[in-house]
Amino acid sequence: MNITGPVQLDEGLWWVGDGSRHYKLNCNPYLYIDGSSSVLFDPGSVLDIHEVMENVRKIIPIYELDAVVASHQDPDLCSGIPLLEQNGFSGV
């Protein structure tokens, strides 16, 4: 699959991953927006985070993220969080 850019799945729900790169471990980050609240789920690794941030920025600025949720602590799902913080995410 060669998908670039965010994909709207439903009202307020976006897949913000990168389908153009092929790693052994792919992340599936989702951005959920409900009114003025926004949550990024499983942002991915340091290998993925730049594309994820670019896709999120096409929808909202990084500093408008209210929360980041990682389903578990493995680096493939959450090692990119410090880079999100360096780029404006302040967290809840």
C-alpha cells in the first residue's frame, strides 16, 4: 500500500501513518478530534514520527494536541513521543 498523507476514516477520525515506507514494524497512528479536543493514538517510533507529525500538521498544529495515548510501551509505538514534545506537544 502506498498511501501518503492523512486518511479520513470517519468524522473526526484520521489515520495519520505513512503507507509509503515499508518497515518490519509499522505503526498505525490515529488522530481523533472531537470539537476542540484532539488525541493522537500510538504515534510510532523515531523512524515514523516525522511522517506522522507531517500528517497531523495537515489537520491541526502539533501544539493543539491535548493528549497522546500509547497502547503499550514498546518503542515501535511510543519512542517518537519525545520528538512530538520537541515540536510543540506539551501533553496533559
